[in-house]
Amino acid sequence: MSISDEGPKFQATTDGTGRYTIDLPQGTYRMLLSWKGGDDCSEIHRASFRLEAAARLTLDFLVKQCPSSEPVWKYLPAEDVEKYVRSQKERNPMNVPLNPMNIPLTEQAEKYQEQLIPAEQNRWPEIVLSFGKYDNRGDVIRYFPLHQLVLNPFHIPDPPIPLSLPVTVTADRYTLRALDVVWDKKAMVFKAKGEVSVSDGQHESTGSSATLSFSSGLPNVQISR
């Protein structure tokens, strides 16, 4: 939909291979992907992007069917699970909602999470991150991929198959994916490493590391092979 609350909304449904096409007039848009059967992770957001006249962008999403998997922490020994639940109650006896970016890494469960960084004019655009866990150290936040185990009803192979969804950072038309992403808040730089891929909506590059910074409000990506 258009970033203006009064702007129009556009919708498309994917075909059997996951492909879709949406025709849009020139403008700036927010984008949401949703699907049936995803339970708690049935929606994925990306940062707003600019679309110029006659331009064509390809925006890919990586998705996961939650009902076919279980969080890794559920496979911990029973005493470790009890310790986790007890620590949560001690921290929050009145069940007051916690700021999700303030939960210590050791107390987090594996789950799909998103973080929105609002745009600041002439400094950076809107940024959306998706990840499985994070380590918030104040000026620096480290993001980890979503590690889960896919339950195999046929027990081939056994134990369940491990599956990892990379950390994803979207800013304007850019999509950065990696196994490890660190956000330096003071420098406003994202540093990524491990199976890195970067797409600008038209071309995709891969490498071992990359940095995402901003100049006059626009994303600047450098990738190393």
C-alpha cells in the first residue's frame, strides 16, 4: 500500500511456484506478505521502497510453515525448560508486556521476530529486520538467524531436519540476508557475514561479508567476496 494513509492498496496472489506480479503507479510503498497456515509467523513485512516510472523490481520473500516445526528450545531437557519458564515469571510476575528488544539472549526462545527502525529524513530510510534471536548490548545489537527443526512424520532422516532462515535487513529496494548481522547504532552501519546475499530488486550478489550504510538518506551497500 502507499505510505500515505489515504493512498490506494494493491493486492496479488502467488501462483503455485510462488511468483506474483503487482502493477503500481510511481510512488513509495509498504509491502506485506501473508499466507494461510503460518500461525504466528504468517506475515512478513519489508521496509518501504520507492518505485520510479517504468521501473521493475523483483522482491523475494523467504517463508516458513510454522505448524511443521518446533522451536529448538522445546527440545531442551525438561529441567532447562522449567528454568526458562521460572525465570520469565520472576522477571515479570504481573505479566506486563516486555520490550522484546530488552530480553537477555539466554532467555529468548526461537521464534520469528521483526524490528522496525523508523526513517529519519536525509539520514536513512525506514528499515525492517527479521531474525530469530538478538543480543542487545546498547550501542550494538547482534542478530541471529531463525534456527528451527522440521518435524519429519516419516522419520527419514531421524532426528528432525535442521532449518535456518537468515537474518534479513530491508531498506528501500535493498534486501540483505546473512547468518550474522551486527547493527552499530552510533555509526548507523549494519555489518553482515556468513552466506551473504544482497539484492537491489534487479540484481543479486553473494559474498562472505557486506556492510550497509547510508549517505544522504540512501542505502549504500558494499559486499566482499
